[in-house]
Amino acid sequence: MTDLTTTETDVLAALSEVGEDYSLYFRGIESRTGLDRDTVRTACRNLAGKGLAQYRRGLSDENTGMMAGAGYSITRAGCVALDERKAA
């Protein structure tokens, strides 16, 4: 089982809400978790380093469809790790 902090688990759960094909900005993760931006940023980078999340550029705004920056998405390995964590 992958070693995850509570914060990393919370962020991974937020990413799982939109699935592997979509990404969230820090703001979207913040609103889903109640965590501050620095905490979200650190957790996302840690998760990416573990192969559980992926950084993506060129995201579009969900409301306007306009190009709006970058964010993170859950990977298949992240889905497995989250399922394992929930089952433990």
C-alpha cells in the first residue's frame, strides 16, 4: 500500500471526483478540501512525485471553455492507492 498523509488522501479524493480525464486547478482542490493553497500545492507535488497525480498544462475553464492555465489530475495508480486507503 502506498504511504499517504491525510492531506494527500484528501487531495487525491478531490482529484478522483473529476476522474482521470479531467484536471483541477488549485482553487478547485481548495474548495473541495478546505485546505489552503500552499498545502494543496505541496500535496499535489508530492502526489505527482509518487506517480499518483499528473500535472497538466493548457486546461480550459469549465464555465467559459477558454484556456485557463494548468492543474492536476489523478492517475490510474492514484485511483488504486485511494481505493486501497479507503479499504484499509
